[in-house]
Amino acid sequence: MSGKIIGYVRVSTFDQNPERQLEGIPVDRLFTDQASGKDLKRPAFEELMAYVREGDQVIIHSMDRLARNLDHLRQVVNRLTTQGISVRFLKENLTFTGQDSPMANLMLSVMGAMAEFERSLIRERQREGVQIAKAKGLYTGRKKSLSQEQLSELQKRIAEGEKKASLARHFNISRETLYQYVKLSPTLAMV
């Protein structure tokens, strides 16, 4: 192989350890996303796709780190391999080159479907756990982004006509979160 070895790592949350995914694997360049895998719009993933060249090999810990569903997985692997880039999944011990046999393509589909199925089981168990915790009064939901004091200040500043985009930056929240507060607050909704 004449190209570079490129690593791709994705963790869903900031407290997960990205180093363990490709630990001990020498790579020429590493791209790391700290984002959900629900779609392919991830900064490091997009950088990776723009960076790789024919002859390179992309190494990923497992299929579910690259894509959450079978359609995305097949789309990405196909896109890379048609450009002459091989894709290697460590956990599944599979490598795809674009000149794969029908058996290799079947393995991609089967293993990808298994990863998607496993992810759906995890989501289902998580929903069940939340429902049980809610029934017991133990689940209160996500912590609010703004304190009551900050919410009062937000209400005052919106009433004074300050721009919502600058307020979102000031309070370090997204505009969507700001609009959710506006929608939930009767005094803000009128502004």
C-alpha cells in the first residue's frame, strides 16, 4: 500500500475516551469527532472525507463508530472504496477495498445490520429505563441550561429589544434553546 493510514474515531459524549478506540494502532493522521452518529454531518468526518486520497487506508474501531445505520455505512464504504481507498474495521476484523467479493459485501451488510440492531436495542432499553424512573419519580429530565436568575435577566433583555442571537451567545446557549425558553415563558412569548 502506497498511501497513508488514516484513523477515524467518534465518541458520542465528552466523557468517553477516544484514545481507546485506536490504541496501539500507528496512523499518519487521526480525525476525532465528539458527536452523535445519527447522521454524517460531523466536522472531523467531513474533514476526513476531504483529506483521503487514492491508496490511503481508513481505520475505524467498529462499524457503529462510522455510521449508525446500514444505509449510511454502505454509502460511506462505497464512496471511499470507489475512490481507491480501503476501509478497515478493527472490531469486526473486516477490510473493504472496492474489489470485494460478493461474500465481503454480504458481510458488510450483515455486520452493519447487526450493529444497527444492537443500537436500536440499546435505545429501547434506555427508553424503558427512563419510563421506569419517571414512574418512580426519580427522573427529572435534563438539567436546565439557564438558572432562574439568568432566565429573569433574559426576559428583561428581550423586553428591552436586544437581539436574540447576541443573547444566545451571551448566555452560551443555542438560538434553538433560547427560542424554547421564549416558547415556554408566557412573558417572553409576547415579545
